[in-house]
Amino acid sequence: MTPVRLGTTLLVPFRVGALMPDLCVAGDPEVLRPVLPEGTPQERLGALCGAVAERIAAGGVGVAYVGDCVLTLGVLAGLERRGVAPRVIWLDAHGDFHTWETTRSGHLVGMPLAMAVGRGEQTIVRAAGLTPVAEERVLLVDARDLDPGEDDAVAASRMRRVTVDQLRRAPVPDGPLYVHLDIDVVNPVEIPAVNYPAPGGPSAEQVRDALAHVAETGRVAALSVTLWEPRLPGASQSAAAVARLVEPFLATSPPSPDARRAPP
């Protein structure tokens, strides 16, 4: 099968509900910059994820560049509004599977995958209008840096966990797919400008090969990419590496019908 072209790129330059005016990507993406209410981080992120969901639901957007992984809740909610119930392929150096019971930092950015499957903090999920995803529909890729408590939660979950190399070699899950790429999955020697670097990990080329394997199914409904921190050293190096990583999704063929339909 030929790779899928995911159409319009969307940039959502916020991190934990705070605008990141320096965050930009190559090309000419549509920029989503809603005015957020005053309030708690959950209230601001709920409003932001709701805006993301509304834009994704309207159609046309295939690649969403975001400032943090919490915004994946908006992408998933937007796909749901379009009638797409995807399997989730989540590439990340971390598990993002904390709840209030396991987190030591209290940072919401350590919780989005747990939120997405209905665990822990749910105010943002409800604000976005997302029905939690069944854990068995999630493929967690890499997650080499898990915190105490989080590791037990991942192990006890119904998610399937694989390495990047296993993703590249194994059959891709059936049905429509939603791929989330946190660029810190790549060895920080190659992509250094990230907030939570995890030593080791796969090379950028290994990750690109795995992504190309998924893209070749023609069933990817959306891709989201958590970007670099533009004020950290190596930001330009990271930007160039990310542009190469997303190439498999910016090929020439339109999405297949299976990428747009929920399974019966």
C-alpha cells in the first residue's frame, strides 16, 4: 500500500495551557490560538482541548503539532466526533500514565495517556467531550523511562507495550489508527531540545522506519507530534529531525476509506 497523505497541518502552540509564541514548524500550518479562560490548568486545558476537538471534527486536518501530550485528548475527541474510533499507537520515552495517586510532581503532562483510557484526572477529558479509549486499543511504544508506581500501572493495564523495533517489524493493528509521536522517544543525542530527555533510546532513523511501516497501511486517521522546546539548546537540530520523522505521512496518496470510518 502507498503512504497516506494526511492533509492540512495544524499547530497548537501551547504547553500546559500557556502560549508558546516561539513555537513554529516548517511549511505553512494552520495555527490554532484560542483565547483561554482564566482558571486552573485543568480548566484552561479543557477549553484548549475542546477547541482542538472542534477543529479536528471539522475535517481536513491530518497532522497536529502540539506543545504537550495533553492536547492528544482534543485530537481523540475530534476524531470521535467524526465517527472514527481508532486504535492508538503512542510513541514516547515516557508512559504518560500517572494518576494523582502515583505522581510525585503533580504535572498534568505526565498523565495524558492515563486520562485517555479513563484513569485518574478526567476533568479535561470531559471538557473535550472524549469517551475514554479502551486500554486494549492502545499500543504503547518504547516508554523506557517509567516512574515508580507508573511502571506498575502500565504493567497491570491492558495496553500492549512494544519497542520501536518491534513496531517496525510487527503487523500493524487493524482498523483506523491514531498515531501520537512525542519526539523525546528519539535518543536525545539526535533530538536534544526536549524538556524531559531520557538517555538512550532508538535513533531518529529507526523511529522514522517504524512510522513509515504504520503510514504504509493507508489507515492513519491522524498524527499528532509533541514538539521541541524552542528556547533549549539544539532546537534547530531537533526541528530538522522532526521534519524528517513526519515525512512518511506527507506522501502523495489520499487516506483510504478505512482511515476515516469507525469499525462496526
